[in-house]
Amino acid sequence: MIPLVKVAMPPRESLLSALEEVLYSGFIGEGEHVYHFEKCFAETFGLPIALGVSSGTAALHLAILLADVKPGDEVITTSMTAEPTNVVILQCGAVPVFADVEPDTGNLDPASVESLIGPRTRAIVVVHYAGFPAPLAALRTLADRHDIVLIEDAAHSLGATYGGQGIGTVGDFAIFSFQAIKHMTTIDGGMLTMRDLGKVELARRLRWFGLAKGVPRTEVDITRYGFKYNMHNVAAVIGLAQLKWIRSLIDRHIANGRFFDECIPKIAGLSITRFEPTAAPSYWLYSVLSDDSEGVERRLAAVDVAASKLHRPNHLHSVFAAMRRPLPGLDTFYRRLTHLPCGWWVTDADRERIIDALSKG
């Protein structure tokens, strides 16, 4: 079976000796390995700063707090995402306001976002769904016009670009995920970046209970409580090993995605995700659209290829029941959606098998 997602690990020879060294170094908590990983990650993906944390969810929680979102504030967001995107909004005491998505992209519809901006709106959280960049230019314009914060949830889109720049550089804040099945993993972990470097020190304190690192515990004073969100050295060593081959891994995702971009539209009854000319996806998953998504899944299962919708729209969960509203674009996208595997593990022969199966109906 060709899996829909798969854990990516660097070659043993580039990881195990470094891992053994840190495990027996006597210093496995947050330290120099984390700071080196942050520097290398920011350089690799063209980010102004990178702060390592324990998960992408932790990074998003910190971003929302740093955006000064207070209890009762509204955060415009998408339901077409993994649940943590919106659970953290609730954790901040804020109200998720679900904007609709474009029916042929699954990404936020700027017109829907604009219609929902009100006096309590503090931020917009935009997810680059499945690795396809959302319409950032329009969303940036809306955020600036209404003086609200734009946060990019780039958990799916490591290595994607928009306007020739790395994803995560248009929003006021952006987060990345190193959860097990993302483009790269540190077993679990995440990264936070931001445009306003004046907030970096506060972010560092918030990820460690509100304490400043490098200052004796007897001399620090907590002025704002924080969380146990720091990254540790063991995760950072795995991340550093991943960075050595991440470009080739992402390039394979992109090569497979572009192959499907070329082949799938030629198959009757199938269409593909649209994206802006200025955007370059990193294809964490490949999204194919049809009027018989269950049939697509069955056809691929018959040739041992895993395919599914993967996520459940968040507003369908009971915890978000009070925030439900009509989302016709999302309803259309989700009904027609099937995700195909297109990652580094999909060989040339595998992708030909996928196209051959779909071509036979």
C-alpha cells in the first residue's frame, strides 16, 4: 500500500551518532543545539527569526497571545484544517469566526473574511491547506486596512513560496509544525517566526513559564506567566539532521505534485486545486476534486494506494457548535475532495500507477 502520509527520517549515518552524543552529553534540555537549529532553520527558509517550541500548536498559541488576542476577541479562521488550529483560539478565550473557503482551493476566501470583520476582530489565522499557499496578498491588504494581525499557519506548507519569498514571511506571525508526518519531523516540535523582532524576547519568555533563559533563577522576576513550550536539544539535533536533506525531500514532493498538475486535468471528471501564479506549493498532500470522491478512494484502494479526505471540518465538532454558520464553499470543496499521496516516498512508477488507475475511471 502506498501510504497517504509517511514519517521522514534522515539517513542513519547523519543522525544516530549526533543523537547518541546529545543523549549522553548531560544536557538534553533547551540549549545550544536548539539555538543552532533555530538559526539554520531561519536561514534555510528565509525567515527573519525562528523560535523552536514543543509543537506547531504551541507555536500558534504563542502567536495568538503575542497578537494581543484577549478573551472575548474574535479571530477569523478556517474550518478546513486540523483541529489544533482552532482549539488554541478557544484556549485563549477568544471566539473562532469561521470564514468560508474557495471551493476550488480549500483556502480562505478573502471576500468571506472581509464580510466577517467587526469591532471585536483581532486577528486572521490563515492555513495554507495541503501545502498550497492561500491568497496572501489579499489577506495582507485586509489585515492592514482594518489594523488586525495576520497569522500564517504553515504547518502543511514548509518550503512553499509566495511572491518569491518563503511562506511565513507575509503574515505578522507564522508557525511551522514538525509533527511526525509533516514534511520534516523532530518527532514532535514546531517553529514560530514574526515580523516584529521587538516581540522576540517576550516570545522566548512565554515559551518558558515567563522566565528569561540565561539568568539565575534567584534573580528573575515573572511579570507575565508563560508555558512549558520550549524545544529540547534532542529534538533540535533531529531537526538539524533533517535540514541536511530537507531540500531534496521537498523537491520530490514538488516534482510529484507538478506531475499530477499536468496529468490529472486530462482525466475526465477530475480537476485540481487552483493556486495563484505568484504562489509555489510544496504539496504536502495532493488534492484532487471530483463529483465522486468515494469512487476515487475506492479506485485507488483497488491498486493499493491510500487516499482520503484526511481532515474533518472543525465546525462539525460539538465544541465549535456555537460558531457554526453556512459555509457553502467549504461544503463544495469537502464533498469533492480526495487527497492523494505525493510525498518523497512516491516513486515515478507509483505516480504512474495512480494516474493509470484514475484514467480507467
